Amino acid sequence: MAFDVRHYLSPEKKALVVSLLMTMWMSFLGITTGLLTDSNAILLDGIFSVISMFMTALGLLISFLISREDDKTFQFGYTHFEPLLNTFNGLILFGLCLYEIWVAVQLFADGGQFVQLNYALVYAGMSILICWLMYRYELRVAETTLSEIVRVDANEWLVDGLLSGALLLGFGFAYLLHYLDLAHLAIYMDPILTISLGLLACAVPIRVIKHNFREVLRLAPNDRMSERVDSVVADLQGSHGVVACESHLAKTGRRYDLEINILVSSYSDWSVPKQDRIREALLNRLQSKLDNLWLTVSFTEQKRWL
């Protein structure tokens, strides 16, 4: 029987493998074209792809780790690696954008740079097509699997596509300047493009860092999930024998960690079977809203344990 790796990979892992292969190709294409055309903007776009390649490889590794069960070393599982990787990824991308801007300013101050426009235009067009297809593909997988790793990787393709789109417009304008006998202005197009692309691309890693760093710090999620949990807890609080309830909610990667502490009356029967029935009822209500849920429900007669 022939071995087909597709049967052993989840949609998330398949998307990351495809992304890794395409990023390797784009890295080679970008660096080679950048050297052939003497374009610093294209060369940096290729370097961007190299960094994306390593980030995608790390994302694939984290995806395999997340799918594993908890063990003696990581007793709460591996989901916390996801926001850590995404934050690191965002910081790397943001740093690269700043580096692109700095290099471009230096080139502009040195009098610009001549670029082989024919090859540059072909590269930009091909890059736009590949980046757009990969972005749409990974975005669809991310929406289906709720994978933040794939979503961040899709954003990388979006950034790369925006960079390539700006390259196409800029080099097209430089081509027009040659026909208008304004070639002395065209040499400034490459550093101008690099500065513009760097500023444009900064928005995506900033958004990624802001979203994932909240999870690294274990801040309460701001996706209305707290309100839903409060609604369920409020219903429970009206039950006979329940004096008060408090909940604590955090999100790490794709998993929600929810702790519910219930203050009960000492005059009611709170046998272990009854407690388990309440746990089961809470789990059934919450799992429809929290797909990946780590739920802890505690009962106490002393308020200090809330």
C-alpha cells in the first residue's frame, strides 16, 4: 500500500506544510530576483520570506505539540506555546519592517538605485498571485479549525502580498518614467517603495502582537466570552442551595481555561453525585460556546475559597 502523508495530517498541519513549501519557493525567487535586478526592495521581500519560512516551520512544530496530550513535564498541555510563538513571530515581522525602512532611507540619501524593471515587474506579478492564493487558502483553514497559528501565517502571506502589490505599482510607475524621459527620477522609486512597504506592513504584526500578548499575560478574553460565562453562572446562582458563584476565565491559544467556584449552603444536600451532575450540566452548556474548554468546578461552604 502506498504511503499518503495527507491521511496523517490534520487540515491545520496540511496548510502549514503547503505554506512552508511555498515560502521556500518564494524565498529563493525573491532573493534571486533581488540580486539579478539590483532591487533592495525585492531582496528584502525575499529575506521577509526566509524569516516567514522559519516561522512557519516553528508553527508546524507547535501544531504537532498542541495535538499531543499533557504529560509529566507539561501537565496543562502545550497550548500556551501558540500565543508565545505568535507574539515572537509578530515581533520578528515588526523588526523586519523597521529594518526595511532604515535601509531604504540610507539608499535614498545615497542617491537612489537603478533597478532592472522587466524582471522586477514579472516577479511582483507572480508574487501577488501566489500570496493571494495562499492567503485565501489559509484563511479558510483558520476559520474552519479556529487555528490562530494558521491565521497568523495567513496574515504573513497578506503582508507579503501587499508588499508585492506595492512593488508592482511602484515599478510600473518607474517604467512609465523611463518612457517620459524622467529616468533620473526612477532611481528613487526602489527606496521610496521600500519605505512605503515597511510602513504599510507594520500594521499587521502590531495587530498580531496586541492580540497574542494578551494571552501570554493571561488577561481576560475580550471576545464576549466572559459575558456568556457570566450568564451561565447567573443561572446557576439562582439554583436552590447556591449562595454565590465566582468565575475566572482565561484564553491560551485555542483553549479556554475556566474556573467556577460555588459557595453552597450548609443546610442543603451537596453529595458528590449532585456536584458531578452540576459539573456535567455546566460542561454541556458551555462546550457549545467554548469548543476547547478546560473546566474546573469547585464547591465550598466557606466564602474565602471563592
